[in-house]
Amino acid sequence: MRIAIVSDAWRPQINGVVRTIETVAQLLRAAGHDVEVFGPDRFRTLPCPTYPEIRLSLFPGARLSHMLKLYAPDAIHLVTEGPLGWAARSFCLARNIPFTTAYHTRFPEYVHARIRLPVSWSYAFVRRFHAPSAAVLVVAQSIRDELAARGFRNLVPWSRGVDIAAFRPRPHNPAAGERPIWLYAGRVAIEKNIKAFLDLELPGTKWVVGGGPQLKELKRRYKDVRFFGSVDTEELSERYAEADCFVFPSRTDTFGLVMVEALASGVPVAGYPVPGPMDVVTVPGVGAIDEDLRTACLAAVNGDPEACRRHAETFTWERCATQFLDTLRPIARSVWQPLKRRVLPDAAAS
């Protein structure tokens, strides 16, 4: 099967959405499928306002249309509600081509955190984007329930996985810092609510791993916190395994893949009782959730590393890839004009 994945989130971004797309594409290719990701690297882009690390494709409609016609996929999946997602949606609707979508990000809450736009306005925008989708893939049951209550249709479950070889328990380094070590890993941005973690009175040492628009501000304000910035997978794995508790302060995530990576490293998770933590911290010994984040931290740090690892092993990328494949909607070959297969255009200069 020839599968086109259209995503505004793509390399060099490092986040859960990109890791999910990369891993699923890799597994599908290994199974014999032809997978092509159409990301911002193929288009002229401009920096996203308030978040310059994210590049937005500039008027991608005509170029994307040309590329999709050349590729002539058997199925199309739209990952994000950005310029590329909307361009692909328009392309499909104009030609009566079925497509699937995914709800990866609580976009309305993110926008509200940045510019205070009413979430009802943003939800109307996002609901319109997903309305024609044959299947809207959503990772967490709590998010599916929330979207259904807001009028979204065709919601289907899509699990997540973890690389249990890359993320694994390791011996602690006695020189790592005063224990316990409390770790946050992920984007350093306002919607992640990292200050709620950094303001807590906790014994030991606080670590933050990741880059983003809030990094300079937080480094300047919290002199006693160790900031590592963006790191590769190997160093990230080391930071997870060195920690005693993973703190997930976000109230706006749909899931939080970093929590499962921490659990695979034998590290319990602390968070709020909101979508994401409620869908991950579901068995005894793997962490704690509480409206008082400090209470959750002090309870979670006593978790069972072996229970954490066992729980993480129930999240498999193979299942994630299978669910993705099963939800795709086939496109009739008659839709595409008979074109000789050509190499797709290279990335445009940003």
C-alpha cells in the first residue's frame, strides 16, 4: 500500500507527534508498505509566531497538490491542523478522496495559553477540520470522551508505544546530584505549565530536559534548577534512568509519550488528574496523580521501578502501527491520472 502522511510537525522538530509518525512509518515500511511523509521540509516556510522553532509552510496548496498527484497514494492521512493539513484537506475534498486525521494536540487550550483566545472559538475551527474525516484517531479515552461531548464524530482509538530497548533502567550515578532527582522532559513552552513544577518545594534536585521558547526565561529565573536543553535519544535515556520521579505538570496534553518513556526507564510519574496522566498512571506502583502536584510528587517517588517497567511494556509501537493501518480508507486508483512514477521534489529552501 502507498500511504501519504501529511504533517505540519516534522523533523527537525523533536516531540511526541514526530516520534509517533517516524516510528509508525518505519514499521509500515518494514512490513512492505510505501510511506511518504509530506512535511514542512518540502516547502517554503516562516517561523510560527511566539514559537519560532516551529516552521509553518507558506501557501503550500499548489505544490502539495502537485506532489500528491505524482505520488498517487492508496491512502492519505492528515496529522495536524496546520497549513499543510488544511491544504491536504482541501485537495481531498475537491476530488472526493477519503482521508483520515489524528487529534494529537489540544490546540484550543494551547492557543488560549498563548493569546487567551476563547477555547470555544478554537474548538469550532478544529471540529470543522476533522468533520469530513473518515476516522479521527485519538490516543486517550478521556480525550475521546471530551471530543465527543464537543460534537466530534468518527473518533477511533490509537494507542502509543515505547522503545523499551532505548529507554531502560540503569544504575544511578552517585555524583548525579542530591536526591531525589525530579525530572521534567519535553517542550519548554508555556502550555506545558513547567513553572508549576519548578515552584514546588521539594527535597533534592530538579532537572529539565528539552528546548523551547520558555527555556531562556526559566533558566534566568530558576538558578537552582539544572537545564540540559535539547538532547539526543541516548542522553535522554540516561536522564530518565537517573531520575527518581518524572514530573508531568501539563494540563493540556492529549497523552504525553514522555511519561511512558520514563516508566520504561523504571521511573514513576507524578501529574495532575487530567487527560494524559489519567490514561498512563493506571496501575498501582507506577506513580500518583493529585490536584496538589507536590502531594503527587511525594507519593509517586516511592513507586516500584519494576512495576513501572512492566506497565511500560504494555505500550507497543506494533499495536500503534496496526491500528493506524486498519483505520486508513482506500482511494480508488481511478482517481489518479495515469502518471509515470517520478521522484518527488526535494525540500524547498526555508
